[in-house]
Amino acid sequence: MTLFEPEEPFEFVNQEQILEALRLWHGGDPSAWPLDRLRLRLKVLQDLEAHGSLAEAGPAAQNRAVLNLGLEMLRGLMIEAHDLLRDRFENRRDFSSLSNQLNLSESALHYRQRQAVKQLTDCINRLEFDAAQEWRDRILACLGEPSYQELIGVEERRQELREALLAEDTHFVLALTGLGGLGKTALAHRTARDMITTMRFDNIGWVTAKQTHLSTMGRLQHDTGQPALTFSMLIDRLANQFSFNEKGQTQLQRQRLVKSYLRDHACLVIIDNLETVADYDSLLPELRRWQRPSKFLLTSRIRLIDQTDVFSLSLTELNPEAAYQLIRAEAERSGFHELAQAPEASLAKVYKAVGGNPLALKLIIGQLRFFSLPEVLERFSGRGAPRGEGLFDYIYSEIWDRLADNRRDLLLLLTEAGETGFTLSHIAAVSQLPPNVIVTALEDLILLSLVDVGGNLAERRYRLHRLTETFLLRMFDAV
């Protein structure tokens, strides 16, 4: 008899694992516990926490608690199977005494036990299905709706990030960095959703410090009433997401609860838009104290390659083929068939104007519904165009305003570097800057994602994103 038949075939645990768990009822090798990757285990831990007995919740106790949930369900369905398994494993009754009590041969009793284990497996899979669905729905609500239909041109980075997050003993603080508009938030969101389908993390939290976003018409919109994220705000948001929100708690109590939870559970916490966090340098030491087994994924326009313990991945602009694919996919999705079927020569003009920045490409798609291609490209690449709220302010204005003059001079010099870039010796030869200033300026500009590094170990070459070059030419002509 099968007690549970889901709409789609799946198996969280099999009969062999349930039988082994029953044999471990009274303890055994903790590493052999076969139910340690079930979402049902989280429900067990929550129940133990609620009763104040979490300190006693070792592997054996968790194993028994999961089995008890399944056995209680089985009791309401087939009490004979429930009683048999209780007698055999909880009460340690041997086959001989049970066969005499039930007036059955030992072979018949073996058959009944196999059937009972199969039925208990069905019950635990049913309970796990419900627990996993509830957990999935809660995490998806925390992550919010995606801002993308599909991710294009970042599959390699997605796989690298996935592998780093799945690693058990390394990469506890990770950074996804790059210029504004390259899709850091989208990739972090997609990867978090990828983690939902694994059993790697007990919980996933998402905290954002984003204060502005850009409409498809290129208007910069501010999220008023939402100040930059502070450490106290990070604690409060994680406490809410992890349901540590009892009335009367002090900030210190919430901090202790969150820290303890992160140290006792394998959690993934995504902190989006790190560059808006007040004094982000002070945040990293705190995260290091809270890591292991939990992991932190940060997105930032500021590269963290100078932090040796941070696993850092930098996004770059899409290559032409991926950019064309993105344009056609976005146009097709919105019913803009004229653009979706446009010749590659027209798409090449778009790429030449803004490069492979996904945000810029999507913005051009929105503009093309109202204006011709030449008019839209002129608005983006026309020199002397006035500076105003829009794409360039969204990506560059705050960074540009705080750059020292020698950094600005170096950026303007690199507008002549083209696709191949300049070497350090070439920059030194054509600039009027002292060598030590060039080195420190390059380091700063690379960390701010304004300069890309290419070449190889024998020869590094430095160049700009196409969109950065366009921004600088506009700024230069507007002066």
C-alpha cells in the first residue's frame, strides 16, 4: 500500500535510509545520520528551540524527532505498522519475541516490517514535501520577484558563483562586483533561487541598500524614506526575516539572536548594493565574526580584490553576440517585433554606442518605442549633451564627483585606449603623472570598477567600458 503519491515523481528519502534511521534510534555514528539534509529537520529544530531544549538536540535526538513525526502520521493511517516499528526500534523488541506475540513466523514478520518501513517512508516524504514547499515559499517571498525574465551571457559566472556557494569548507564571504547596470543584483537573485533547489542552506536572507533605480525611460527614481543601510538596520532586517521579532527585544538581544542563529545554522545572506552601506569597511569584520557555517554574498560597484579572504567575481559587459541576444529577447518579450527582427547591422550600432551594459541596452529598447534609432543613439553618444538625471547619473555621477583630479585625468587618457587597452608603460609615457601616482590611481579606478584589466600575467592592459568612455567624452565636451 502506498500512502503518498505526489503529482511528480520524486524521492526525498528512500526505504534504506529510513531503515538506517530507525536502527539509529538510540544513537550511533552522527556522520551516518541519513536524515540530516531534510527540511523537516528545520521544523524539528524550531520545535526544540521553542521548548528550550535545543542544547540537547544532538544528531540522535533530531533523528528520533523526525521519525516521530512520520510515525505519528503513520499511526493515523495504519496503526499496526506504527506499533510494529515502535516495538522493533524504539522498544528494541527482537524478531523472536515479536513473532511469538503476534503468532507470526519470522519470515512473515520480516515482510510486515518491510511494508511498514515503506509506509513510513511514504509518510516522511509527504511531510518533507510540505515542509520543503513551505520553506521554499517563505524564501521566495523574502527574495521578492525577479527583475529579469532570463539571464544572458553570464552562465559561466553563475556556475562559478554556484560552485563557490556550495563549497562546504571555503568561500564564506563572496563579492559580486562591477559597474552599475551590469546585472549584479539579477545574478545574485538568480543564484539565490538556485540555492533553493539544493539542501546546502538552512535559511536565506536578502537585505538591500538600494536607494535609486532607473525607469525604462531613463528617469532616475529615488526610493524616498529609505536611508542607507547601517549595521543596526542589517541586524533588524535579518531578525525580521528569521522571525526574531518579539516585542520588547533590545538591539543587543536581536544581535545576539541573529549571530547565534548564523553560527548554528548554515545560512546564506545576500547584502545587495554594498557601496551604499554606511562605512562598509566596518561591516566586513563583523561578517567575518559571523561566518562559518553561514555565508555572505555581497554585491558592490566597489571591487573587493584587496580583501584576501573574499571570493571576488567581477562582471564585465556582454560581448556583441550576447548583447544582440539580449536585445532580441527583451524586444520579443514585450512584443516589439520590429526590433526583435532588426538586422544585425542595426544592433551593431547600438553596441558601438553603449557597449554590452545590460541596463543601457534595455534603456535603449525602451527609447526605441518612441524615437528612431539615429535619434536615440544621438541622445546617448552625442557630445556636449547636457548632464541630467538618467543613465549616466545613475551609474557614474556619485563616483565621478568624489574622484581626485589625477584620477579624472587618467580616465580621460584611457578614452584613447580602445578595445586593446594601454599598458602601464604606455600610460607612463603619454601622461604627465608621476609613476607612483599612476599606480595608486589605477588601483583606485580598478577597485571602483571604472577601469577593466586585461592582458596576461606577463603584460597587463587597461581599458574602459564603452559606456564609461561615452560618459567621459560627454563630460569633457560639456566643460
